[in-house]
Amino acid sequence: MHILLIHQAFAALDEAGGTRHHEFARYFVQHGHRVTVITGQTSYMTGARRPTSPWVTREVDDQGVEIIRCRSVAAWHKSFVQRLVNFLVFMILAFFTGLRVRGVDLVWGTSPPIFQAVSAVLLARFKRKPFLLEVRDLWPYFAIEVGVLTNPLLIGLSRWLERWLYRRADRVVINSPGFYKHVTDRGALAVDVVPNGVDPAMFRNLPQGKPLRETYGLEQEFVLLYAGAHGMSNDLDTLLMAADLLRQERGIRFVLLGDGKEKPALRNRAQAMALDNVLFTPPVPKQQIPLWLSDADACLAILRRVEAYKTTYPNKVFDYMAAGKPIVLAIDGVIREVVETAGAGIFVQPGDPGALARAVLELARNPQRAKSMGSAGRNYVEAHFNRGKLAGKMLAVMEGLSGDSTGMAPG
């Protein structure tokens, strides 16, 4: 089976960002299938653009996954209008690039951005092949709830487009059970849940070294690490306020690893507040994330207090659990159920810096409890959210959709 994936924000293992799709693609290739990815040349995490002299570049990774990168507008971290132009340009380029990919058996579209899914469904119809729509984020619902999308006309058009895609998908895959009602209420008929997860093997037998503590002189401190995007949804202002409440606790340091549109403003606020217990570090490739997480004492997952976010399964939570780190969780809903069932951390109400500060202090003062939470989380995620098993489930959905189960496990 030849799978064509359209994903503008695709991140390879040697890049910063979520690598679910690269890990899945490598698994599919290892099991006898072919995967071609059409993506952009701009990193959604950093906004950096690869060399753009050719309009299209092609590369093949060490497992045989073909990655085609289309020239794109570097506008991930700019205004709404600039991002919209970026998405529309990619939608057009991805469609025409996909027309030249031969022998496709299934077209895999993913959202967000939702416009790339339009390229995928059009390619599927043009090639007369099944269309699999993967929903990783309830767009435009989330954008409306957080105030990014406010124009009534654009809201109406976005909602129409969302329903149009759901109804034309031969199969819809969601990465959180919290999305099920939303997508079925809007026209999705055949829905499977393939949740976010993690490859536990990435967190075993790590090389020696303490990149976080040795680089930044944190050998004797309790480190609370946030790893991920610095965007408006991530509510990192609440982290800064919690750090302000704990400024007298000299042994505690808040570390923010990653990049995003809000990072410069957050740096400026931390400097204006004279928060010497807050450290900003640049993003690192996913392959390095396990070593950085292993260097922390506890990890933070946080989103704004928005009802819509109760439906999400943030991928970083599973990384934290695989690293054996206790979690301070400032996200309510389905991911809270996972963390509390596992006994992997402390839940605090989103948007409450006092509760966040108290949770950090509790873990810092009770290292044995923190260690027990970390171990419980690691055991739970290995049993229930192993990415290899989830990739197998995704592959079974695709094989059923395409009618091709001829792939074979490598011998």
C-alpha cells in the first residue's frame, strides 16, 4: 500500500515539534508499505524556513519514508491574515505536488491546519482513492473559543468547511476520545480513536549527560520543565505568575523549553517582573527531548481555561510520563482522567497561579512522592499509550480502508 500524507506542519525526528506522523510513517514502512509525505519548508515550532531555492525538495529518511517539502510562506508566527495566506498557498502547492505522486492507494489528510485537508480530499477524489481524515484539533471550534477567529463570515465559512470535510471522509480518525461527539454531530460517520502516545524505547538507555543542568548551572535546583509551544493557548503567563509567588524559594527553577509566537513577549514579561527563577531555552529536536526531560524533576502541562480544551490529549503529557516525571497538570477534562488514573501527577485548576505554585512546592518538598508519581506514569503509559501499538491500530484502519493488507513485518 502506498500512503500519501498531506501535512504542512510535519516534523521529522531531527526537528523540534510533535513527531507522531514521522513515527507512524516509519512504522508503516517497516511493515512493508510505502509512505510519501508532502509538507512545507517552514517549521511550525520555530518559524525557521529551510533553503528555498527549489520550489520542491525531496529527501528519503533512513527507513525509506519519502518527504517532499513545498516552498511556503514563513508566516507561522505572524498575523492571522499572514498565516491564512500561508495555509492557502500550501493548500494549492500540495495539491499540484500530489498530482505528480504516482501509485497512491490512500490519501491521508490531517487537521489543523484544516486547509491542507482540502488538498487531501481533492487528491483522493482525483486519484479515485480512499480519503482518511485525521482530526488532531477541533478547528475552528478551538480558534473561536480562544478568540483567534472572530469574524462572523469567516466563522460561518470555517464551520461549513469542517462539515464538508467530515462528510466526505471515508474514515475519520481522532486522537482524543473527547473529540468523538463533536465530529459525529457534524457529519462524520465512520470514526476511530487512535490517541496520542509515545515510543517508550526513546526514553530507555539514554546517553550519559545532563544537558539542562550542566549547560545552565542548575545542578542543585529543583527543576520544573515546560516543553513545547509558546503560544496564546499555552497560558504561560500563569506559569510566570506562579514563579513570582515562589521567588523566595531559592531552590526552585522554572524552565521553558521550546519556541512560539508568544515567546518574545513572555521573555519581556519575565524580565520586567525580575523573575530570576525562570529560564527560557531554545527548542531541541525530538530525538533530544528524552535526555532533556530526564534532567528535570517534574514537568508542566498547561492550557488556558477554555471549555474546549477539556477534550484534548496533549502529546507532551505522554512524553512526560514516558520519561518517568511527575506532572503538574493545569488542563481539565479527558487528559486529567488519564493522569489521575495513572497516579502520575497533581491536577490544578487552569488559570490559577496559586494552585500551580502550591503543586510545585509540594513536589519539591516531597521528592519520594514525586518519584513514585513518575514511576506510576511510566508504567501506565507503556501499558496504554505505546506508540508502536497505536501505529499498528492506525495501520489496521488504513488497510481496512484501502483493502490492502499485503504489507509484511520486516524479517
